[in-house]
Amino acid sequence: MTLQVRGRSTGMPQRIPILRTTYRGQDYLVSLAGESQWVRNVRAADGRAALRRRRTRRARLHEVPFEDRPEIIAEYLRAARRRSGAAASANSARSYFGLAPDATIDDIARIADRYPVFRVEYEG
């Protein structure tokens, strides 16, 4: 999927490949790079963005509070395991989050404040 958001400095559309995670019937975007440029752009755009996969859908992205992030990040890791297998998932957990493959929800809670998560609200 591709996230498109207006650049906060240039005002030009920025396109970023991103993985969407579904948790409890809602779609979420997890910033694997922490406080990345796309996160700053989304905040500056007041959450207004577009997501493209086959077709473009306008969306509003709402930042998830720290305390609600661990379960969503855990679901992101479970989805990675289903998509890519155990070895790739373990590598993702270690590379992006600094977590062991068998990380508990408490382990994830300790790092959740460093990884912004946004709930996707589709428009129209």
C-alpha cells in the first residue's frame, strides 16, 4: 500500500510504501522508523492523507495514544509472521523494534512510545 501525504516543507505530495495492519476491525499504520518524515508530515497535515492499493482512498489518520499501541504493534508482528514466515518476522521484530522474536506484550509496551501508530478513518 502507498501512503500519500502533503510534505510539510514543500507542500508537494509525498508517497511512502507502507504496510497496513488490521486490529479489531480497524486499519492502522505503524511507523517502523519511529519519528519518521512521514509521521511528521501526517501530523502537519492534521492527519489528512490518501492510501492507495488498487484505488486511492482519502483518509484521516488519528494518532493512537502510547498506552493503546502495544496490542496494535503485537498484531503488526503477528501479521508479519503470517505474511513472511517466522524467520522474517523475527528479523523484523529485532531490526525495527529491537525485540526478541518471543517478545511479550510487556516488552512491546516498554518501547511503544517510540513508534507512532495511526488509526485510519476512511472518508467517503
